[in-house]
Amino acid sequence: MPLVAHTPLPAFERLRREGQTVLSPERARHQHIRELHIGLLNMMPDAALAATERQFFRLVGQSNPIAQFYLHPFTLDGLERGPKGREHVQRYYERFEDLQREGLDALIITGANVTRERLSDEPFWAPLGEVIRWAWTHVTSTLCSCLATHAVMEQIYAQPRRRMPHKRWGVFPHRVVDRAHPLVSGVNTRFDVPHSRWNDISPEQFEMAGARVLVESPVAGVHLATSGDGLRQVFFQGHPEYDTVSLLKEYKRDLLLYAAHRRPTPPPFPDNYLGIREQALLEEYRERLERARDRGLPLPDFPEPLIVPHLDNTWHDSAEAVVGNWMGLVYQLTHRDRHRPFMEGIDPGDPLNLHR
């Protein structure tokens, strides 16, 4: 269950202060517990880099298998970084070439901010494809988050994402539609998931890709699916890793962009996330913000302290259960020698290989 702080990455100390079990390398070496090495391809922009580390580290560290988790963050050269982001990556992140040599048991690929109309025009498209193709034959399972799901569906399955008329933004109820898959074993049959995206892969597209849809919503669409073999690739379209305040921080970012004339209208409220009182507070704040901006006055402070205590998190326990099941399957299926091809010795009649 514990994470191992095998590097000085600040996320480990932050999680330790939150009460997460984080072992020092010295203590880990004296425990007779199997190791799992999990890669985290973090493609998020600088402002979200550390928060994304903590969100996924937290879910992995809270999962059920009796294992020591070594998390290996890395990123891509094609992503634009500022001085602080570059310094963080240079100081704490590993190189993909080194991880290829050492091997990984599983891989998580995050979302990313995009600047082009087509994903294939993004500067990170080619290096991301290299990681995806390597993971296909060298990693037991790859968990793809939001944009990473869209990239894999286009690169591997020729199913490009489609632009929606409006941003799908908020917290939406979902239902488990395939209860036989071990990824959703013990998970509530109905649960919430945050979404924040302009684009969508439809249920029909997942079906054409031969994927297996496990969780979906009549409003938000497919959230959780797997590749046809049941585990090689796991797809999230939502953001179950989000902190309670993540959508509020996105709202604040977009509202400040509006105040700086970098978007034409103020953002709508995320669906099913804010209470009536909190919406009224933010409406009042927006009016004060506009007056200060128009008069050339300093912008008022965002009323986050008045709102955060009243936000509910209705998704983390289900996210923890799904990721715990994922880690359990990786634990059962991965080879102790991480350099052996994943499919070596797998019974094709038992794609999850739970009976060997």
C-alpha cells in the first residue's frame, strides 16, 4: 500500500503531511513487500504540474494491493514550459529513455492543454505516440486520462475526438453498465465523476474501436472503458483524480481571463458543483471584479475561503476503488521481470489472466 519516496519530489512530503503512508527508501528496503513501478507521463501545464502529481500519487497510494509503489514522473519535450516548470522537471523528473531501459509495471498518462484545432498538429503528438506504442508491448496496463484517451483513440484506433457545442464541465452522475469487469468490482453502481472538456469520444466510437465501456452517463457520455483485451489500456474521459477544489480553481482561472479581456464572456458555473449560496457569492464577486477592472483599480481577492468549506466531494471514494482494482489487476498480471513482454505466457482465452 505505501508509496516510496525514492526521489526528493516535493509531492511525497506534501502527501505525508496529509496523512498518506510514504516510506523512506531505507525503510522500504527492510520490508519484504513486492515493488510495483508506475510511470506518470505528466503533460499538464506548469500551474497544474505538482497538483496533478499529488492527485494521481494519492489514488495509487490509497489502493489496496500489498505492494510498495515507486512512482516515476516524466514529461515530453514538445510541451511548452516556463522557467519554474523547466526547473521542476529538470530537478525531479526522470527521462523516458531511462524508464524504457529500467522497465515499468504500469503507466498513467495525464491530460494536457492544447493550442491547435487538431491533436495531430500539437508539438507533443509524435513523442506521445512513441510512449503509447512502447507501452503497448512493454507495460502491463496504461491508464489514459481525458486528452490522453482521445490521443490513444485517434493514434491506435483511428477514432478522432469530436468537438462539442458547449464545454462539458461539472460533476455528473454515472452508472456502471458492465458489472462483470473486475475494474468495477465493489464499486457503487452509480457514482459521480467531474468532467472538464470540449471534446468527446462517443459510445459508438468506443464500440468501433473494439473497446469495452464500463461506466457512462446519459449527460456526460462515456467515462470508463478498456481496450478489447480488458486491461492493456484503461480509458478515463472524466477526471476522477480531481481534488474537491479543482473545478473552483478552473472557474477562477477562466474568470480572471475574462477580467483580462482574454475571453469574451464570464465562464458559466460548473454543473452540479456549487450551491445557491456559493453561486450568489461568485456572482457578487464577478460584479466587483468588473467594476474594479473598468475603473483601473486593483482586482478584489477571490472569495475561495468562503466557498471551499461548502464544496462536496462525491467522487473520490469511487475513484479510489477503481484505481485500487486497477492496481490489483496489475499486481496479478505483471511479471517480476519488467523487461519481459506483457503478452508473453498470457492465455488468450482468459484476457485478464486471472486464473493462471
